[in-house]
Amino acid sequence: MKKSFVFILIGILCVFASAKVLFEDSFAEETDDWELGMTLEVYDDCLINEALGLSLDAKLVGEEFENCAISGTFEINEWGKNGALRILFRYNSLFESYWLSFFPSGVGVHRFTGSWESGVYLGGEDNPAFGSLGRHTFRIEVKDFTFKVFVDGKEELCIIDPEEAFLVGGLVLRFDDVAFSFDEIKVESL
């Protein structure tokens, strides 16, 4: 009887201790969850852009997150000259947010507080292997003002924002001069 009680108690604690999914999308179909930029489309279980040279946003509508883990899977088909794939988190407006940016040469995090010129590079890692075409996974753990970035299962960055600019905000996927397919995205509580 005691053993059964212990196993039940452990099971209950595990359920309460596990991360709660706050948002998830596999892009199996187009929904009203996203405001999509011009040439972005949901097709074949992916969010897709095939045109280079554009800056396009997919803005998650009506959601705000504080401490969370954002993860996803995407495939880079072609980098343009100024190519970047970005996850804007704690988004209040385009230039009032943090930007996790993937470039052909690596990955980095910026903070913007008003304009393009206000951007502060908080840190990054050159990783030419990341710039390779193909499928990649990412995860960013956002805890207070510490951001841990994982690419393809490996921790690449651990960044602290000393300014503590934004504690809460939305989520935007931003694509600059890159042809890609974005397969899935998930936001979980930490």
C-alpha cells in the first residue's frame, strides 16, 4: 500500500514539474494564429518562402510569453546576400524586442529599443557549419534576462542582458533574404 502511494505521489509531482506547452504549431494547415507577410504560405505541413530579397514576418497573434523555451525545426534552401532567419521574442514592436538571428556565418542575439540604430549586439557565435543548407533545429531558453541558445542539439550561446529591457512580449518569425521552410514551433513554460 505504501509503495502504491509513493508511485502515485511521484507521478503527480512529475506532471506538475513538467513543462507546460503554451503554444504549438506544426503548420499542418493555415490558421488565424499568424499574420503572414506577402509571399509566406502554409503548404505541405510547412511555413514556406521561396523568394529571395524580401523581409517577411509571421507574427503570432494575441500571445505573450515571459519565461519560456521556444523551439522549432526549419530548413534553409538558399541564403541571399543579406540572408538571415530571425526569431523575435519578448516582442512589443519590431524595434522593441530581442532578436535571435541565424546567419550563413553563425548565430547571435540583439536587443532593439526604438530603431535599427538602437540595436545592441548581446553576443554570438561564428559557426560556418550552421550556414550550410538543410534542416536545423533550435531552442532558446528565456529565463528572466538570461538566454540560452541551442542549435542542432548543441548549446551555442548563453547571454545575459544587463539592461533587462523586456520581461514579456510576443513572438515573430522574421525572414530576410532567405528561402526556407519552417516545419514546427513550440513554446513551453520553464
